Amino acid sequence: MLKRQRTLALSLALASGTALAASGAMAQTIDSKRIEANNPNDWLTYHGSYNSYHYSGLTQINAKNVKNLSVAWIHIPGHSTRGLQSMPLVADGILYYTGSYSRVFAIDGATGGVMWAYTPELDDALVARQTHSPYNRGAALGEGKVFVGTVDGRLIALDMKTGKPVWDTKLIDSQKLTVGFTGAPLYANGVVIIGSQGGEWPVQGKIYGIDANSGQKKWEFNTTGDDSAKATWGNDTWRIGGGGGWMPGAFDPKTNTVWWGTSNPDPLYDWSGGDYKTKGARPGDNLYTSSVLGLDVETGKLKFYHQELPHDTWDFDAAPGEFVMLQRGGQNYVVHPNKSGFIFVYDDSAHVKNVWPIVHNYNFVKNIDPKTGELIGRRDFAAGKQDDVLCPHISGGVSWNSGSYNPKTGLYYKLGQEWCMKLEVVKTTPVTQPQVQLNIGANFTIAPPPDGPIYGHLDARDPITGAKKWEVRFPEPPMASVMSTAGNLVFVPDSRGIVHAFDASTGKELWTHNDGLGHQGGIMSYSAGGKQYVAVTSGFGGMVSDDFAPAFGGVYKSMPRDDGALVVYSLSK
Amino acid sequence: MKNRALFLVVVSGLLGFSWSSLAQPVDQTSHLDVNQLFATTCGWCHNDGGRTAGKGPQLMNTKRSDDFIRNRIKHGKEGAMPAFGSTFSDADIDKIIQYIRALKPEQP
């Protein structure tokens, strides 16, 4: 009842146009209604809002005055092993963000003054033996708490005002399984949802729902092991099938459904050849890996799913990427990029409505049927060296970071990555038990596409049809998230360390600034004290960006991979 | 120790290697198939079985000493390489070092 009253009060405040002040005393609790209301002064979830637009409705900074954008303040978190990869959040003028080792900072959004900082005590011996670690990609906010996952398998709730732990729940036996949490959680309807790492490890990757108030686990969803999924794993390989869901999903409040993407099966590369249904390291389609899931937020029960890549043998999982929820012509759509560089368009029950490629170089399939989502001309490997390069590279046709949908222009701004790899598939001994390290199944090296050098590109496209309005190219693939704004801007933090602002309608570059470190995390905008700010995390390093120095040389040779900064901009005039 | 046991169970492929010629005494025979190890775990960073540089350095023709390599495998390097000290026995690590020392360019 109290929750309903607070919701009503918030709704009235928003309806009357009352801006939320940057004062703790004025702050309203954060619940699903507030997140759904999507006040542009805030940025309450990893994807900006439940509809995953990565879009700011603020207009103070716009295409006409962005040339006057300059640094307002900087925060150096320190100990940024493998850079900064997180998405800042803002509520009531207070910015919250995470750094490596799941450290959390609360900062006055107007001044940059640190209000509190939290450093969890981690299992150092475990962290030392992890490969995809110790970076953290963000937090969630809800019910007066900041939620953050850890690489040693815990979800921690901190008091938003003090940074003191409220609860600390162990969810994964990371000491045995090696995997933990690097992705941001999602808060919805009193539940905190978080997905484990898993794709590269012989484990059962899971998605968890935790009671936001008590910290008690409400449910878990095994991405390799429910009853109907087991039949799709020959030789009981579901027991060590990988999967997991290492990036945050989205929430559809109309149906109380959590959308979550799952990771790939292991070994990443299978030697089955064309007989993957009956032969190879993991015979069958391997449900529910490389899939999008619709889970009931209260129970975790599977409501619907679509497996984007049945028997994924390319490590092109469905875990990364936004779930852009929009309506057109009375039809609800959910747009979700697959790591392969194909963009899947669904209705709100994951029925395929269209599939279109954002990358120019792909040969893991000849195509994906836009009507059914069926893979056409899939390329399955026998053991041995492959004659032709595989495109895209294992790092994907798109990054784990997110694109942006701008409801004012109707365009979807998304980065594509054009790179390939030489591949030798190795018939490895079957793994039958959880293993402490990766299970790749191949040797490989990065390679340029057949028709030219590696590059990246920002596309402005119709999210449903994929029709391209404009494209801007970059000499190396940008890895960070993109943000568009109601000020007709698109911001792209690139890998060299430059933040670009483009005209959202034309793609014309309007402003740049060098942050001094490559970007591979979030960018967002908020308002504090009546002033608009743009915040971006800079700091390079990790499983993808560590390839940049050997592949591209140049600035990447000397770029630190253990440093980072949160850089916040505002208008100087 | 438990992890090491698990790893030894899952990584098979006996090579029948004799350890009598190693400088350091070993307490057991390693059953590690290092070729497979690179294809499952090491190769993401040490490309082409360690023959070319990737995220990690090229291992073929490395000038590093056995002690340096042994220490790096055991303890890792923060932010760059995991520590495998709880995964591999001394005998396993010696076998990995021998694999590295024997690396040759692949024939076209």
C-alpha cells in the first residue's frame, strides 16, 4: 500500500511537470513505476530505462551549442585493472558507478564531490586465476539501495545514502566454477535480476532473481538445464554447457516480463562438422544458449524464448546488447543485437519479425531468414585449419556495449565491427565435469576482412527494417556504448580515447574531446541543479581491447590497461 | 588441490613423457596434453599455440628463463594473465615449459 502511495505521488509530480530536485531530502524511492516514468534528469538503469533506448530526453546540450561542451569534473577511481567498463547511473543528482573489483562510488553529480565509496572484500586467490575479470560493468538502483555483482559470485546491496552494505548474498560457488558476475543487475518489481558468466566455461550458467529487500534468492533459471532443454544436449553435455547471461537485460512492465540474453555454449568451437545434431562435442541445438528469454519477474518461469543461433559454434552469443522496446503501427517491437552483427526484431513474445545485418563482413552463415530467423547456409567446422577466415572475429560484429534508439529521429544508432579471424578447430577431449578454466576448442588469430583492413562504423538505421540513413567510419572498431539525445546528438566514445558528438540527423561531426584513454564502457546524460551533464567512462583493457595493441599498434602500444577515469562534461558558456 | 584434480580428470591424452631428465625433481607424472591445453585455455591470448603474439606475448623463441615462465604460470600477472598455481602441478608446468621450448613455426 505504501508503495502504491509513493507511486501515485511520483506520478502526480511528473504529471505536473515538477522536476525532481538534486536533494536527498526531496528524493523519491526508486521503484519500477519511477524507472518506467523515465524522468530525463535521471538515468536509473544500465540501459537508461526499461525500454533500453540509451537515450537522453534532455535538450540543454544540443546540436547548436555542443561546440561549447567541456570537462566539468573528473573522478579517478584508481586500481582500474583492465580499464573502466561500467555504465554510470544517476538518481536525484547523485551519480553512482562501479570500477574494477566491484568498487562502487557515489558522487555529487554537479560538483564531482565523492559522497561515499565502497570496496568489497573479494576472494583474491580466485580473482587471480580468472580470465574475464576483475572488471565490472555496472550497478542497479532500487528501494534505496545500490546493487552490484562481484566476480566471486555475490550480489551486494548497499544503502544509497551511506554506501554501507545492507545484504550480501552468495549465489555462485565461484571457487569451484571460476565464473562470477561482471555484468550489471536489473531492478524490477522488487526483484534484482543478474546473470552469471558462463559461455567459455564448462558450467551451468544461470540467471538469478533476488528479493531486493531481503537479499534472499527467489528463483534461478538454468540456461542449459531445464527439462525441455536437456534433450537438446547429446551425451548429457548440458551439465557443462556454459551459457549464462553476462550482460543485463530489460523489463517489459506491460507483461511483467524480464528479457534476458544468454551466452554461448562450450567448447566455443565444435568439430562436429555438418552433423552437429548428432555428433561433436555437444550434439544438438544446445538450448537455451545464444538465445533471448522472456522470464516471469516473480518466478523466473520461462514464458517464451527464441534461440538466435542454434548450436552456436562461433561464440556469437545473445547475452550482450540492448532490448529496444518500441511501438510502430500499433505493433510492439523488441530490437536486440546478436553478437554476430545480426539485429533481431521481435514482437513482444520473441516471435521473429525481421533480421538484418549491421556488419558488412560475415560468413558464419550465408544469411539469416528475416521472416523466421532460421540460419541459412551455416558454416559448421570439422577439426583442423579452416581455409577461409571466419567473419566476424570472436570479439563480435557488435560490442558488448549498447546502441541507442532516438524516438525523435526514429533512428537506431549502433556500432558495427568489421574484423575476422584465422581459425583452427581442435578436437579436444570431452569435458565431463566443471573445469577451472576456459574450454575454447580452437586456436585463432585476428585477421582483416577479405576485402580490406579492419574498421568500425556507426550506423544510423531504421531499427525495424535496417534501412541505413548514414554511416560514419572509424579506423578501429569503437567498443563503448552510444548515446543519442533529444538535442539531436549522438555521442560515440571511441577506442583511441576520443569522444565524438555527431548530428543525429545527418552524421556530421560537431564536437570531439580526447579523454586520453580508450573507451569501452558507458556514456549517459543527466541533470543536476538544473544543468545537463554528459558522463563517460574511459579506460582500456580486457579480452577484446587487449587485442588492439598487437593488431593496430599506434596509440594502443602505450595505452595503459590498468587505468581509468570518469569524465563528466557540461556547457562552458 | 581439488581444482587441480578436476583439471587432470578432464584434460587427458597421455604422452608418456619421461621426467627423469628434468632439472627439478617432480612428485608425479603429468598427464597434461599441452597441445589441447592451448586449444582450450591458453590460445585466446597466446595465439597459434603460442607461436604468435596476441593479447599475450609470443612464446615461441622466448628469451625468458624457465624460472620466469614457471613463476608467471603459477602466479599470473594482475590484469594480464590468470594464475594457474592451483590448477597445475609442478610436473604440469614443467611440461608446459618443455612445450614452449619445442615450439617451431608451423609448416605452410
